[in-house]
Amino acid sequence: MAQDVWVNIETLRGEVTEISYTMLAAGKAIAKGLGGSLRAVLLGGNVKGLAGKLGAADSVTVVDHPALADFNPDAHLLALTDLAKKGAPRAFLFGQTASGTDLACGLAAKFGFPVASPCRTFKVEGGEILFEAVTCGGKIIADGKLPGPTGVAIVMPGGYKPEEAMVGGSPKVDEASPESDLGAARTRFRAYIEPDTSDVDISKIPILISVGRGIGQKENIDAAKELAAALGGEVSSSRPIVDQGWLPTSRLVGKSGKSVKPKLYLALGISGSPEHMEGLPSWETLVAINTDQKAPIYDVATFGAAVDVLELIPKLTEKVKAAKG
Ligand SMILES: Cc1cc2nc3c(=O)[nH]c(=O)nc-3n(C[C@H](O)[C@H](O)[C@H](O)COP(=O)(O)OP(=O)(O)OC[C@H]3O[C@@H](n4cnc5c(N)ncnc54)[C@H](O)[C@@H]3O)c2cc1C
């Protein structure tokens, strides 16, 4: 137990979410370095069938209860507290999502565990867990040691490929019954509020031309729309663009918008803040165009060019149109 790693598996409408696989990939690397084992902690209602999708873990602990069917901070925290009381792991990983952050901090406060957040990568050296965390909108990369005996780490997307952990297998499955009365939770789930997809559902679009504050002004977005049309894609954006009313919220990628998994993500004048990257759990090719060579987006981009987006967009559109004849 002392060298084990636990991962809080998130599910949404009966599916294991992408960040859970990112955490399993991270957890596997830490557990291997420590010589411990990796346990997936799966809370929910009728979720036992999902254990077979968590083959990257050595074992899965399922807590199945109607009060856990939808995310309920109080009920989920009670169930995790019951598990951790029986023996907490060396590291407990949570996703950098609204529910993951809520639970991680609640659990840490209950037990006095330290929290590292948001962590992108981990390594184990001399028995210590070292993390790389991204702070101040991605402008500061902090290295640190995850203190023990139990440390909580909140994991952001970008450091590990979720596909690495999307493997079958037959982990050992135990079912745990909550000792606390989950029905007595002080909070109740009311309803999902879906992100606006009235004009387009960007989560289903394979080519996204995404504009950020570097686009300068509203009128310049037309050039990005023209490029998107030439490439057969759609325009998406970072938050400042939506906050200024230059594009509708249906186009927002990130923590407060949509999660997207494009084949091509062309980031035009986007710095790559953790809140933006939260909406990009995976991509096939990410091309960053940003005049600041130290912008955090370059830490994850497949290709990049430190040029002015306003000069590049019309030239690129012309080239794409010419190539298509
Ligand atoms: C609770 C919370 C939720 C949030 N949710 C989201 C969210 O869902 N989505 C989201 O995106 N953000 C979100 N944010 C905001 C986030 O923290 C960042 O502020 C935001 O992502 C920054 O957007 P940006 O990259 O467009 O702007 P900036 O960080 O200002 O970056 C602009 C980039 O453009 C580059 N640039 C400038 N001019 C040019 C040029 N001519 N050519 C090329 N490059 C140029 C600059 O070098 C800079 O790197 C949230 C914040 C909070 C606190």
C-alpha cells in the first residue's frame, strides 16, 4: 500500500473519460518507478462493467451506489474517505477537471494530505516522486517533490498519451461497500448543463482553426474563417475571444467550454494556458503559431512557427486553395 498509486477514475454518461486514461498512464509510470501497484478507484452507479476498460491498472476498486450515479461532491467525498481510511496510497491522482479538483482538495483537507497541482509529468528518482507542474497560465513550470507518506496530485492533460492506457486486460476487481451513509450527502445532483452547440459541435470537428488573443481584433477572425473553409474545418477559440463577444461560446475550447480531439489543431495566437489545454485531451497534430518562442503552447505542439498570425493566415489560405486547385 505504501508505494501504491491510486487513480480516481472519472466517468460521464457511462463512459470512462479521457483524463482518466491520461492519469492511468501517469500512474503506471509512477508505480513502476516505486515498485508499487496501480489501483483504479471507480465510483459510480452501475459502473462495474467499466472495470474491463481499465486494463492498464493492476486492480480496480469499484464502489457502486445510486448516490454516486452522477457527480455529487459530498457523496463521492464520503466514499473516497471510507476507502482512504483503510490505508491511503503513496500517491493519489485526480484529474484537473471541476469534479477532480473538487474531490482532490476535499480529500486532502480531510486527511491533511499535501496537494501538487496541476502536474503534467512525473518521474521517480531515489524513491522520491518528482513532478513538473504548470502554473501562472503556463508561464511558470515548477518542479517539486510530492511529499509523503501520501500526496495528492492533480493531473492536467498533455504529459501522457491517454491511448497508452486504453488497453484491455483483466485487472483484479474488488467491490467496496461504503461505510458512510451516502444517502445523507448534503448535496444533490440536479441536471447537466450542456455546453452550447447550437451552431456547431466543435468536439466532433476533425480540423479546428483556433484563434486566441494574438488575432488582435474581431475583424481578423474573418481571415481565420476563410482558412478554415479552405481546409474543410471550423473556427474555434480561446476564452478571451468569447469573453469579448467576437465568437459565440459554442466555439470555446477549454475548461469552461468544449473538450475537443481534432486530427489537426491550428492554434493561432494562443499561449496554451492550462485552462485552454484542459479542453484538448488529445490531438493528432497540433500546430502553434505564436510570436513568443517561450509560449507554453510550444511545449506540447507537434510543429510551430514564431511568426505573426496576421501575415501568415492569408498566405496559408492562398497556398491551401492553390494546392486544392
Ligand atoms: C476558471 C477559469 C476558466 C477558464 N476557462 C478557459 C477556457 O475554457 N478556455 C480558455 O481558452 N481559457 C480559459 N481561461 C482563461 C485562461 O486562463 C487564459 O487566460 C486564456 O486561455 C488565454 O487565452 P489566449 O491564449 O488567447 O491569450 P494569451 O494568453 O494572452 O495569449 C496570446 C498569445 O498570442 C501571442 N501573440 C500575440 N500577437 C501575436 C501575433 N500577431 N502573431 C502570433 N502570435 C501572437 C502572444 O505571444 C501570446 O502567447 C479560464 C480561466 C479561468 C480562471
